[in-house]
Amino acid sequence: MAAITASMVAELRGKTDAPMMEAKKALVEAEGDMAKAEEILRIKLGTKAGKAASRVTAEGVVAVFIDGGVGAIVEVNCETDFVSKNDSFLQLANAAAELVAKNDPKDIDALGALPYSQDGFGPTLEDVRKGLIGKIGENMTLRRFKRFATDSKLAHYLHGTRIGVVVEFEGDDTAAKDVAMHVAAMKPVALSGADVPAELIEKERAVAEGKAAESGKPADIVKKMVEGSVAKFLKEVSLLDQPFVKNDKQSVAQMLKEKSTGLKGFTLYVVGEGIEKKTDDFAAEVAAQMAAAKGN
């Protein structure tokens, strides 16, 4: 029997986009015959993985893993809401969060290279991702993550699987959980007004200047109108200044002070945020999902 080399496996993966172990198994079965191994993989996985790789992934889930002061939040995307509820897909996302927390990868490529096996695929997280693409017939991407390592405490809130929040804090656990829920509902962009990105402030200022200029009022009044609009904007998008969702008579900052709790920061992930989503005909989407199911 011909020896199966790493370069042969790499070549076959390049042709089929199959996971590494699947490519190796096919080569073993084909006794080193590249063409036959490719045919075996086409039969087993179809061409789904290769075809799916270019499709937009605007659906998906947010997963969180926390162990003491170490944790992670990740976003893993797919093409349809249908697949975002698939058990294997959810297992992949939760595993990715745990791998980030425990291994501190520097980027998505490093995360994908970490050891992990699932559903017969492996030995890396990236191999499992590609294997599930072939099995399910839909593109999946590990989009982004953030790792936390702190001497303080971590709290989190997941709104279903589409919105995830992690907060770093000192003090009352319940108050921190409430803040995480508030962030999910109100979606602030920064902890305080001083933390709001300059480009967002300038964009708001430009809008305010345009509106104020149309008023026809004197320049000094226009200037005050603009500054007032910017100040209002900063208050609306700054977490500590927002009215607390559970008691809008007090701000988040006031609630935290009442609970002797200090907030160091927060991270908010919303599935598909910033991704241009393709709009499909619903009937066509259902038909495509049924066809994919039959193909499995």
C-alpha cells in the first residue's frame, strides 16, 4: 500500500475542502490514488463544502464561556436561522467559546488550529467546521471573539442565542447580571460619554449642525443647539447615563452606586451585526433546506 503523506492530504483538501482526517481516510481507502480519493469524498460529502464556502453567513449564534475571572464570548455564523438551531452547530459554537477562554488564541486562524473533535471530524476546530459544512450543506464561519482574564468578576447574559453580553465588575452579582440584561436591551455603544468613539460623535455633530442651520436662528443659538444635541446623544448611548431598564427613575450609574457595585467594562455581540444579509424568498429558502436534508 502506498504511503499517505502530509502533502497528499493537503493536496486532496485543496481540491475538495474536506476536513483533514476525512481526506486522510479517503486516501487510505483509495490506497493513495488521488483521483479515486477525490471521488470517494465527493460521494461522501458531495460538493457542499466547496460550494457553501462563498455564501453569506448573516445568521448564527453568540456563545459565552466563563470560569471565574476567565471567560470568552464568540460569534459563529451560518446562512439560515434553521441551522442556527442545529445541535451540532450549537455544540461547535459552545466549544469555540471554551477553547478561546482556555487557550487564548491570538486570532481566528489560531482558534481554528486548536485541537478539537466532534461528530467524527477533527483533529482541529477548523476541521470540525469544514466537516459540518459538508455534512449540513451550509456555510459556517467563526467570525469574532473576545477573551477575558481579570482579577475582578465576570457576569453574562444571553438573550436567546442572538445577543450576548459580558460585563466585568466588582460588587453585587445580581446588579451585574441586571446590567448585562440592560446592555442587551438598550445596546449602549460605550461605558461613558468619554468612551464614545470620536467618529460617532462627529457624525452626530454633523447631523445636528445640518438641522440647526435650517432653523434660521443666530449663530450663537445654533451653536448651543448643536452642543445640546451632541450632549443628548452621548447620554443616550453611554451605559452609565442611560435610564435603568428595571427602574427608569434612576440611571444605571445610580443603580450601581446603590448596590455598591463598580462596572469596569462590557462587551456586546449581536449576531450578524455589520454583515450584509442576502434577502431570499421564503419558499425558496424552505425548498433549499429540504433539498439539503434529502442530500444528507
